[in-house]
Amino acid sequence: MLSIVALSRLQHVLDSDTRDDANDSNSNKNDKERNNATINAQLLADLAHYCTFANAAYGWKGFAFCGRWHFLGGNSRILMRSTGIDRRDIVATNWHSKVNRPAYYIARDTNRKAIVLSIRGSLSPRDILTDLCASSENFIVEDDPTNYIGSIGEEEVGDGSTTKPSNTNDNDAGSAISATTPITIPTPPPLMVGRAHKGMVDAARSVARMTGRIISDELNSHPDYSLVIVGHSLGGGVAAVLHYMWQRRFSNRGIRSFGYGSPCVFPLNITRGGLESDNINITTVMGTGDPFATISLGHIADVTKALSKLCQDRGLRKEILKRTGVVGGLTSLMDKRKDNRMTREDYEWCNNAMTFLRKQMDSEKLYPPGKIYHLSGPLLDFQQNLDKFGDTNDNNGKQRTSSRVGGGGGDATTSTTAMLKSVDAIMFNELKLHARMLDVSLHIPMRYEMLLRRLATPSEVF
């Protein structure tokens, strides 16, 4: 128990420094772009818009769980009422999940001219079994089917290979192609191999088998439509893997993926590598305190290694407790800070101690996918800085704002109730031990939808 307290206190003391290091650890180019750029208004509108599509995949059960009883009446009715689409624009639905095959639906978003594939998050024990298949597995990125078709006298066969027509005879004098005519076979693109959470890889393969043909037909019928894959929680992770699998297949249709509260999916190199690819457009929104942002087998293994080291080295553990203000198992850190007794030397020592422990934490970890935006704010839009007279002005007489969108490096404002900013994946490098580390109320889909809607339309209260 003392080892857990020691590690938790060490993380708490260095939390602000860890966040700063996370923003500084990226390349200079990406760091500069993140700090100087604000979030595009169209992107923010899309994030809020497609969050409703992601949440609609939960159907009436999910809405009832979140307390939205006025939306009851059947899954398709929920889908139409929450997203505003017509019944004729619902292309396909599968509301029942199996192990490694989540529920989903396909719909046409006529307002934004997109075919939307929405994948449901965890709602049943079968979905949880998919989540628990948490080891990492390699997968192959699908090639563009047109790359398998030869240029002269060849036909495509079922396995993707090519062959000459059966009625063609090279030795026939009347043959249109002589025996000496070279046959050009396109060079196949280089093999691309990804790596991700095994359960989500298997789930993405299942969804791909069931929806690939339907989506292709829809896109062919609507040449000006793009493909958008969305999901919350498990659905967001599967959407990211499916996007990665389909990056070549639908590269000419502007494929995009939006995930909300997505779990740890890709290793760090793939998460960051996707940001540099023209074919990868994966966006993830992670809420403050979402417990699934830093839970993978590697995260758990790293914490276990650190705790094991503290159990073995009692002297180190005792010194951590002493310098962070824990005496006899009781916490006096806040009192110590108020008295300014935690010196700069204490902070430096704690930083060195944490660096030592992190050297033991070398397991393969998974991270939230794609370009990550950090969402913060209370679920209900209450002005926390109002005085007892209900004054909405600050001390300088300026009107307080109810929401704010900022870049990755700048502070938004202390009077905001919601904020969205770009962060680096390394921010989710470590599982933090604290009292609310498993608080699933911070993961509910309604939290993401309400905060994003508030940011997209700050003048309206939801």
C-alpha cells in the first residue's frame, strides 16, 4: 500500500512537469505548428456533428443509460431523431454485437455529403470480451483493388490475382496479341503492415467484411460523397484501425475517422507516423480524466514494475514519502505546499527518482490513435466564477466566455467552462494512480457530445 501511495504522490508532484515534457517531446516542426495553430472552425463543427452519429450507434439502450428517456422508441428512430437524417438515408444497420464484431450502422449524411459508418462502443459483455483481447497484433493494409488488374488481356480472379482470358491462344495465328508481345503487369504497391490492439484488429476485419461492398456501392452511386468512420470508446478504436486498413482502398474518397474517448489502439510510432501520411486522417478527442486513455497491457505492466521496485527498495520509498509530505501513511502534502516547505531541491529529487523508475518502465504500450485533441470542462454549463450576485463579468469588467478553443501550447483562460486543445500522444505515456483513475463517468458518450456542442455553439446552453 505504501508503494502505491509513494508512486501516486510522485506522479502528482511531477504531473505539471510531465505535461510540459509531453508537449515538448515532439519534433520541432510539429511542436511549432501545434503551439501556433488554433483549431479550425470547420474541424470543430465536424467533431461536434459526428459525435452525435457516434453516440447514435448505442441505440435506445445507450440513450436510456445516459438518462435521455425522451429519445426512446427503437434504434432506428433514435438514429433519425438524434442525427436528423431521413429513414431513406439509413443504408444498413446491425444493432447486435458479437465477440470481435461490434454493432454498427451505415447512413448517408446528405448535409455534408458523406457516407457515415458508425461503430458502437462497449455496451454488452461481448463487447467487453473484445476489449479484453488486449495484446498487440500485426495486420496488413488493404491494397487498392485496381492495382491487381493487368493492362493487356488479363482478367481479375477471386483471390486478387490476374490471368489471361481462357479463349486467348498465343500460338493462334489469328490471335490479337502475338507471342512476342510483352504483357505489362503493374507493379504492386509495397506491402504495408500495421500493429494494433488485437481485439480491435479482429473487430475491424469483421466490420470490413460486412460493410466493404455496401460502402463501395454507395460511394460509386454518390461520386461526390466522402467516407467518414466514427465511434465512441471501442467504436472509436475500431474506426481508427479500419481507417488504417482502408487508407489505400478509399484513398480517392477523402476517408476520415473521428473517435471519441478512443482507447489505446496503436503503438507510438504508428500513432505519430499517421500524422505525416497524406492518406491518414484520424482524429481522436480525449476527455480530461477519461480512464481508458492510458490503459493497455504495457501501461499496467509498467506500473507493476515501478511498484515492484518500490517494494524492494524501502529506502527509496521512504524518501519519496518524506519529500512529498506523506508521514505515517497520512497525507500532508497540501499543508506542506502552503508552508512552502517543498523546496526546489525536493522537486528536483522527485524528478530524478521518477526518471529512475521510468527506466524500469519499458513495456510496449499502446496509445490513442491519430491526431489527439484534449477536451476539458464540466458536463453542465455552470459559471463557476460567478459571485453570489450572479455577476458574469470579471474584475476588469469584461464579459466571461463560456467556451474556448486553443492551440496546443497556449493557455485558454481561467474563466472558461470548456476547452479543446491539440496534444501529443506522449501525454498518455503513463498510467496515473489517483482516486478517480477508474471513474467511468468521465467516459460516457453524452459528456463528449455536450461539451463539443457547447464549443461549436458557445452562445447556446445545453
